[in-house]
Amino acid sequence: MVPHTYHELRSRLRIALALNAVIIVAEFVGGFLTNSIGLIGDAGHNLVDQGSLFLALYAHILTARPATDSRTFGYHRAGIVAAFLNSFILLLTAVGITIMSAQRILTPVPIPGGWVMLIALISFVANLSIALLLQHGAKDDLNIRSAFWHMLSDAWVSLGVVVSGGAIMLTGWSVLDPLVSLFVVVAIIRGAWPLFKESLEVLLESTPPGVSPAQVAATIESIPGVKNVHDLHIWAVEPRLIMMTTHVQV
């Protein structure tokens, strides 16, 4: 498959922003009218993701700028910073949904399951569509991957609300609404944690995975005329741009 160009990814991010804005309005209004903590939580999650998509788009534009005298590596780290912030906010959102769900379990209120199910189903289809828009760009770009995981986790949240709405409609048990939200929190954390860890490793300038400094040093020292290699540093400006500095005694 032909890789997506910079302009294609930018267009997809803009479409994602527009679709997500519609989802947010629909779920906030629907959650308020139906007293559904699941819908309101999903709408809040989408609102956080709207900011994340803005960050992803802004970072994507920045990374295309050329290097300057004051920023000799260019703006490649902008995408990593956005990915770190996105994943961190997503983890905080999971905590918030957990707290809201616990409160609603203790004090359940009547919820019209049919309306909750319908609104959440529309949200699920829209979120999944946005995630698919970003899927291919997510393979090589940590920033786009963070936006992809945000939207995919939103789709899972919406699907959980669909299930709870159907169950409430059949049984009348309103407590199922916050209970399903707790299960969805697990899916959110599973998606956000690896992204948070990977972006943090890049920001801390850790040695990239699969690279052995000892092996690199030994390879250089095996070259005829090289006596010693020291002060070896290997890091990534971003996952596709690995850098190295070292002192070589010849």
C-alpha cells in the first residue's frame, strides 16, 4: 500500500475533528436528557480527544517545518510531545470515568435504555470511522498513533454504552450503565499505557529498543586503526530518527 502523504494525513485529521465535534454535541445533549453517565462520560472522553486531535494536527504541521539555527533538529519532537500529552490525558480520563461510575453505582437513577443505545451506536460508528481514517498513518507516526488510539478507545467506550443501553432496556437495571463503563476503562488503559511509556522513553532520550550500545561500540572498535570508543550516546529524536554521538580514539 502506498504510504499516506503529509497532506493526506492533514486532511484526515481535519475530517476527524469535524466528525468528533458532532459526536460531542450529540452525546452531551443525549446524556443530559437521559441521565446517562455512560453517554456523558463518553462525551467528556470525546471532548478530551477533540483537544488531542487539535494537538495532533498542530504537531503534524510543525514537523514539516525545516530545521533552523535555533532548532537544528527541526520540529520532529513536536509529535512526540503531543503523543505524550495525549496518552497522559487519556489515562486521567480513565480515572475520571472510574470515579463518576463509582458515584453512579452508589446512587443509580432511571435511564431510558433505548435512547442511550441509539445515541451510543451512532457515536460508535462515527468514532470507529475516525479511527480507520487515521489507522494507516498511525503505523509510522507516534503522534498520529496517539490520535488513532484515542479514537479507537472512544469507539470501545461507545460500544460499551450500547451494550449497557440494551441491557437496561431489557432488564430495567440502571446500575448497568456505570458498571459497563468500568469495563471499558480497562480497554482505554491498555491502549494508552504503551503509548505513554514509548513517548516518555523518547523524551527521556533513552536508548531506542533493539539498539545495543555495547554492540555498536564493539563494531566501531573492530575497524582497523580504532583504539577506543567512549562517551557513546544513542537516542531518538523521534522513533524514525535515531541519533548517535561518541568519541573515537584512533
